[in-house]
Amino acid sequence: MSEQESRELRASHSTSSSKGGVPIGFMIFCGAVIALISMGVRNMTPLWQAPMLQDLGWSSSNFTIAIATQNLMWGALSPVFGGLADRYGAPRVLVFGALLQIAGLWVMSMANEPTVFFLSAGLMIGTAQAAAGMGIVLGAIGRLVDESKRTIAFGLITSASSAGMIILTPIGRTLLETQGWSAAFLAVAVLTLPMLLLAPFIGRKRNDGEPTTAAVAHQTVGSALTEALRHKGYLLLTIGFFVCGFHVTFVGAHFSNYLESEGLGWQLGATALMIIGVFNVVSCLGVGVIVSFLSKKGVLSVIYFGRAALVGAFLLFPVTEWSVYIFSAVLGILWLSTVPPTQGLVAQLFGTQYMTMLFGVVFFSHQIGSFLGAWLGALAFDHLGSYDVIWFASIGLGILSGVCHLFIDERPVGRLRTNTPATTPAE
């Protein structure tokens, strides 16, 4: 590690190691719970599709365009809220996001028209996810831990977000079956309240007079963005994460409806999402440890090639209850396990000062993919009567992403390897 990087890490640790004496371990716990609730609510929402369409007579596109827009808003605003969290501290941003999510769920409970659902599920919840989602938590926690343990911490938080699928998906299914879709949204809003209590413990804003890592590294927000956008590896990482978003959101938004169309019932989709969550908890923990000593780009390539192979195998055989279970289990291993190495690569390449913002840019690409996965899936189903074309597109995109990651240079940028100024163009 270079002398400059050591200074940057020391400055980060000195200003962010605790908040009012709260142990870092407790902060990680709070961050994990916030990620669990935030991602759990997001992943249970597609369960509402079949009941709402049956009750309100909407088309699949009426429902899915809101979910697609939610993902796009989440991605587009992630760099903005990431920059605000880097500057003013994560707690304020997280509290705002939690309040907006509660309000959005309340409005969703009254969504008898597609425009109201679009406003709430699309615009309000999408903005809330950007402010109170996993990216803000990962960025705040990433500054608190030693570099050698950073991806392990990322794995813990990402696995907690997957646990949200395990814990909240069956709750959502029960609420839908016992209370109906409108009352169920109100109940989910209540489940979001703990985020407000835990957000103040995530990191802290620096005290006046304390040095920032930006001051140590002589880097501004503009130069950080310029440096990243000129870096070939960062651009390839961004392209690869686009594919991740396409995959997970297509499956998350449409798998229940796909199974309904195959005669297996939307309820099996809830079980499938829970299985994905179970296996992803273990996978994220394992990947977080693995990439602390193995090539991050290599692990990412394996994950994306594995997704392509899995979808291809799933399409070769008849869709049965057991094939869905097997598909869900393997997909769970490959699901959000992309996050620890992706976030870790951003920090490894550019340091931690603007990590939340720079990951937000990469995540925006992920959410463009999410938007297209949700929207194109709905278009395919409404106009072609099946999801076949999207399944085949998923295979091709998985291969593309696997190849992209092979060409990433994992070495830190020049300013972290030498004492040259941070404004030097990236390699």
C-alpha cells in the first residue's frame, strides 16, 4: 500500500470509527437490518401483481411500468444521495429515505388507478430506495472497516438484504391472502418503521475542523468523477452491473406471473423468492470472504457465466415445481453475490472517500438494466404471450457481462500507487 493510501485510510478511520462511542459492530448490525427491510420490501412488492391485476383489471404493463420506473429512479438518484451521504453523513439521508418509503407505501394502499400506483410505487418508492437502500449503507460502513475486511463487511450487509426476501416474502404472502392488497401495503409500511430508529447509528458526519480524506488526497468530487469515467475498468464494471440489474429485476418482477402463466400459481413465486433469499444469504457471506483474497473480477465473471448457463438449463427442461426449486436455489447462489466484489472493486480502484457516489454511478447502470428487465418483460408478455424472448436475452447478456469483467485491470489508480496528485487521469 502506498504512503498516500495509508494516509487516506488513517484519516478515514480517525473520523469515522465510531459515533458517540457506538461500536462499529453495532453500526454494521444496524446497517444490516436497514438493508434487510429496504430490500425485503422491494422484493415482496411484485407479489402484489397478480392480485392487483385480477382485482383492478389492469394489464401487466400498468403494474410493471411503475416497478420499472422505481428501479430507474433508484439508480438515477443513487449518485445524488450517495454524494449527499459522503458530504453530510448517511444518517440524514437514511431517515429521509425511510420516511419517504413509509409515505409511498401508504399511497400505494390507495392506488385504484395506474397513475396513483405509478406515483407511489414508481417515483416515491424509487426515490426512497436511493436514499435508504443498501448502497448508502455499504458506502458508510465501507469507510469504517479495514481494507482487508471490507468485502467481508459488504458480504454481511448484502446477505442481510437477501434475508429480507426470506423473512418478508412469506409475511407479504400471508398479508395478501388474509387482508387483501390494500391493507397489506399499510401493514408493510409499519414494518418499515425500525429503519427510522436505526438510521442515526450509521456512520457520522465529520466534526468541524477534522480533516477529510478528500483534503488528504487533494481530490474534489469533480476530479473523482472524471478519474472514474476515464478508467476502462470502471466502465466495464458499469456495463457488467447493467446485466446484473436486468437479470434480478426480470426474475423478481415477473417470475411469479411466469409461473402463474405456466399453471403453477403465483404463490409458488413467493416460495421461489424465499429460496433465492436463503441461498443468497450463504452465498454473499461466502463471496465476501472469497474476494478478500481472490480476484474480484474473476469471481464476477464466474457468476455471470453461471447465470447464463443456469437460464439455458432451465429452458431445456419442462417447468415443474421441482425444476423451479432447483433453479431458485442455484440462482440464489448467483443473485446478489455480485455486490460485495463490485463494491469492493470500486473501493480498491479509487479509495473510499467518494466510494458511495462512485458506486452510485455503477448502480445507476444496474438500475437501467432493472428498468429494461421489468419493462421489456411486461411488453413481451402482453404482446407475445410469453417471456421466452427475455429469457434468451438474459443468456446473451450473462455471457457479455462475463467477458467484460475479464478485461478489468484491478490495480488501484495511479494516485494510490504513487504520490502523484489525484487529478492525474486514470489509466
